[in-house]
Amino acid sequence: MTWYHALLAVVVVERLCELVVAARHSRWAFARGGMQYAQGHYPAMVALHVGLLVGCFVEPRVRDDAPPLLLAVVAVAVVVAANVLRWWCIRTLGNLWNTRIVIVPGEPLVATGPYALMRHPNYVAVAAEGLALPIAGGAWITAAAFTVLNAVLLLAFRIPAEERALRSAGSSSGTSTGTAGTAA
């Protein structure tokens, strides 16, 4: 196993942990009257993220085109920074964080931590990691494809859906995605 495969294995384990946390948070939210919104894009989002990880495993083996060492080191640093940001988002949101769009009535909109700095910080983490993780291993096609498809999914579907959900619930409601947090 190469260092890159070890990195990918760590990322896969981390994603599985995130799914466990998201399931626990979903139970918490639904027990408090949480409502799930805009489920139609979720399978595409899951497929895109699984495709990213598969592409990262497969493409370097097929193409055998490793990046220059300095680029790989910078890419790994970006992956680490993206994951620090992602977990900062998760920690800041607590039970409101989820991989789905779930609005919990009566919860205040989170505006602390990274949410005090930007509206959708987790998507910054997702975009950065989605570009850097494949580049670290020389999966150039995967990096480009994920970056473009993720931008389309976020800008055309996910973020507008989160904003609509927040508006429909009223400005005082918290959310487990988007402006109050999200995972992908």
C-alpha cells in the first residue's frame, strides 16, 4: 500500500464516521420535529462523492501519472486543511449538522465558528478536498470531473434548496445543512 492509498483509506473511514454522525443527528432532529427538504438531489450527491473516492483509487493505477512531489505535498496539506474546516463545521453545528437538508423548527440559525465568516463553509471544504485529494495521487481527470460536477450540483441544486428550506421555515429556524452546516 502506498502513502496515497493510506490517505484514501483514512478519508474513506472518515466519511463513514460522518455518516454515523449524520444518522445520529437525523434521529435527534426528527425527534424534535425536524423536516427534511429537497431529497431529490441527494442520490446524485452520494454518487458523486463515491465516484470521487473510486476515481482516486482507480485512476492513478490506470494512468500511472504521479504529480511532482511538491504538488503532492501541497495537495495533501489542502486535504488536511479541508478536513479541519469540515470538522470545525460539524463541531460548531453540533446536532444540527447533517448530510441532508433537515430544518429543526425553533432552532436559531448558527452564525458562529466558520459560519461567522461565510455562509457555506462546509462546501468550501468539500470543493477544496474534491480537487486536492485526486491531485495528490495524480488523478487529474477525477479532480477535474469532480470539481465541475460538484460545482453544478452545489450551485444549481443543493445551495438553492437549502436557502428555500430556510426561507420556508422562517428566519429563526436552524438547519443541519447549508447556512448552518452541511456535509457531503
